[in-house]
Amino acid sequence: MFWGAGKVLSGLGDEVKDFVSSLWAEKADQGITGLLAPVAPYNRSTLLTPVVAAVGVVGVLVLSGVAAASLAAMTTALIAIYFLLTEVFGYDIQLSPTPGSPV
């Protein structure tokens, strides 16, 4: 079984389309508040339910920022390691195709 990059990307594209269409259908049914409403036991108080929803949204945004920052830091560290290994220490880093794959 051969998995080419095009086949993997098209499969990933299909999954993203399915996710977006289901998200859009959910939004059309209940609106965006249905996606952000807290579940039991956090929705028992009518006064605190909007506060819990707002804190949850802010938490998701903050944690997404932390994830993006850590990805940027990791990428920067990998570029620095690559530079040190190739330019300073003189290593030659090459990626070869896996055995049995078409070239």
C-alpha cells in the first residue's frame, strides 16, 4: 500500500471539510452560543453561566497562544541546532528517500 503525499493531503482535506461542515451545521442549528455553552454542573447558575463561558473562551485563546508560542520556540531551536551542526561543526545533514519508495 503506497501513501503518496497527494493522497495523504487529499484525505486530510476531506477530514477538514467534514469537520467544518459539521461545525457549520451545529452553528446553523443553535448558533454560536450552542458551541460555547457550559455543560452540567457548570450551567446550574443563571448568573454565573455567562461568566463561565467567557472564562472558558479566554482560557482556550490563552492556551492556543501558548501552543503557538511553543511551536515557534521549538522551530527556532531546531533551526539553531541545524545551523550549529552544519556551519560550525561541519556535519552534512541529508534526507534520503525511504527504501522501496519511488524516487
